[in-house]
Amino acid sequence: MSTTELTGTDNDYSAPQPSRLMTLLTKPSGMRIMIMAGTLFVLLSLTRMITDGNGLTSSGTMSTTLRVTTPILLAGLAGLWAERVGIVNIGIEGMMILGTWFGGWGAWKYGPWVGLLLAIIAGSIGGLLHAVAVVRFNVNHVISGVAINLFAFGAMRYLSELVYTPDTGGGISKSPQQQGAIPRLNVPFLAGGEIFGWKSPDMLGWLEQKRFFLVPDLAGMLRGLLFNVSWASVIALLMVPLSAWILWRTRFGLRVRSSGEAPAAAETLGVKVTPLRYFALAISGGFAGFGGGFLAIVMANYYQQGQTANRGFVGLATTIFGNWRPTGVLGGAALFGFAEALQLVGRDSLPKLFLFLASVGALAAILSLVQHKVVPAINGAIASAILLFGYFTIDEVPEPLTKAAPYLLTLIVLATASQRLRPPAHAGLPYRSGESH
């Protein structure tokens, strides 16, 4: 038998080569992400025109989406930094609670910026407590995280009872209102911002009022990101490229990732895994505290018990959904934030969203069929049919269901996430520095 017959390099036996388009759609790349985002945007614009659902892409919806996305994004980054160093951080919710209390207290006493700084410090201390438990005493990561959640809830309620007396204007579950607010950004000319007191034109707002295809949708989305935006949201968004650069472009980031992948091998190369894990958990807790402070200072102007509303767990879901990458975490947080924003400002748009989701399901079924993936194609077709039926039969989504939409979406995403997701190899596993493994 010839070498050609064994290797299959002869033209008669070679496998058919996939088209360039299919290669772009199936292999992870920046071009693939752009194609997918562009396709979804076109489908959303078509849905808006067919259903007259202007709330789907309005600047008000996008502005609210950014606001509710920010704390989820920060919680997701907290999970990312922890798991990249090899620690599962179930205690993100508790660290966010610490951030809400100290952020609200600091904003009441010293102003919003000091409150935000205290929230970050409080979250970092919570991260260090988690590190002491799992790194120093080798406690199970999940047990330690749950303990931090319970401790944060009880301890902050006790502090509230001590500090927020009725004569301060607060109470056992609520702080007094803060001093001032974090400034907001309005971009001149694009979103009607002011220049030395002169109100500039609002070009994006003008375009948003038109009924063209794509253009009003793009204008509404951009205006929502450029009008009345808190500087705290801007700082949070900048954490995404900063985290990506540190983790994938610096020596410190390489050591962090090696600690999460193979800590024993990293130690043989001179990486000090133990102090590295303490440092990364402090960063993780700082992100969670930042998210909690954002809830108390930006989304409200006081601390209130239960303010986190399980956003720490939703953020942990975005870490998984985003494949443990900062840009993926941002995408997952935006998805959850959009679902929550619709139930806050556009409940009448929720039934219209079914048509968009049905079209996405149909498109996914077609792509799976082209790739000869029968089961995903059938699942996509069934989901599309159910959503289309819901669009034609449901006029108003019940209020309890609208409030549960972000949590239902969390479950759906975790259940249907791509099987190619790969967590850090050593995340959640016990490890003691210097021991043989």
C-alpha cells in the first residue's frame, strides 16, 4: 500500500474542505464575533420594524441596560480573577454585600467617591478572608464561599443596628442618603452634552426618532452608552480591557493563569503560588466590592439590605458563559442586563422579544444543519417554534415572570452553553504549596 493511500493525501481520498464562510463561523476569531454580532443586530432591527417595538433598541433601554449590567460585569470579573488563579469564589455575593454596606456608609459620611473606595477595600478584605480559608487552611472552596455569604449578611445587619439609628435617618436595614452623587457623562454633539454651559445638538437623539432600517437602532444604542452615563460605569467598563491586557499580556498575568492551570508545575519554575493567590483573591474581592458599591451609590443613593439580589451568583454564571475571558464576561453581563432592563423600562416589549429569539433559534438551527449537527438543529427548531407560538399568543407577560426573566435566562444559558467551554484545569481543586502532588 502506498504512502498516499495511507495518509489520504491523494485528491480522490481527501476530505472536502469547508468553505471560508463556514470556517469563519465555526472557528473562534475576531471576525466570527463581528459576523455574529452584526447578524444579531440586523435581526433585532428587523424585529423592531415588524413589531413596532421601539423599546427594544431605544436609548432609554440601552442606558438602563448599561446601569444594570455594570454590577453583574464586576461580579463576573471577580469570578474570572479568582478562577484564573485556581480558586472558586462562591463568596462573591457576600463580598458584594460588604461593598454595599461600606459604600453606603462611606457615601453618607464622606461622599460617593470615598464610599466607592471603601466598598472596594471592604470587598478586598472579604477576598482575603476567602484566601486565608482555602489557601492557608485548605478549606473546601464552596464551603468557604457560603460561609462568607452568611457572615456578610449577618455582620452587616448587626452593624446597621449599631450605626443607623433612627435619629440618623436610617434604620436596621437602610442607611441615610449619601452626600452628593458621582458625576455623569454626556458626550457633546452626539448625545446633547454641554460645553461651558452651552447645550450642544443631540445628533444621535435626532436619528433615533427616524424609522429607517438599522440606523435608528444603532443611534439609540450608541446614545444609551453616551448620555447620562455615570463615571463609575465608565471605570467599570475600562476594567474589561485592563483585565484582558494584564492576564494575557503581562508576566504577572501569565503567572496567575499558570497557578490556575498547573500550580505544581508553576512552582517548579519559580512562581510563588501562595502569595499570588492571596493577591488575586484581593483583586477578585475588590471587583465584587466595587459592584456592591455601585449598587448602593449609583443605582441608589443609600445602602439597603438585600440590595445585591443574588447578582453575585448571576455574575458567577457570566464567568462560565464568557469562557473565563473578560470580553466573554462582558457579553454575558450585557445579555443578563438587557433582560433585566426590558422588564424595568419596556415590559410591553417583552412579548415582541419572542420574535427576535425565535429568529435567532431558527438561524442557529440552520447553521447546525449546514454543519451536519442534527441534534442541535432539532433543538433550535423546537425552541424557535415555541417562541414563535408565544409571540402570537401572549399579549402581556405576567409581572412575576418578568421579574424572574434574568434568573431564568441564567439557567437557560448555563444549560445550553457551548460544550467547548474550558475552565482553568485546577480551579476548585485543593493545593498546598511545597507538597508533592
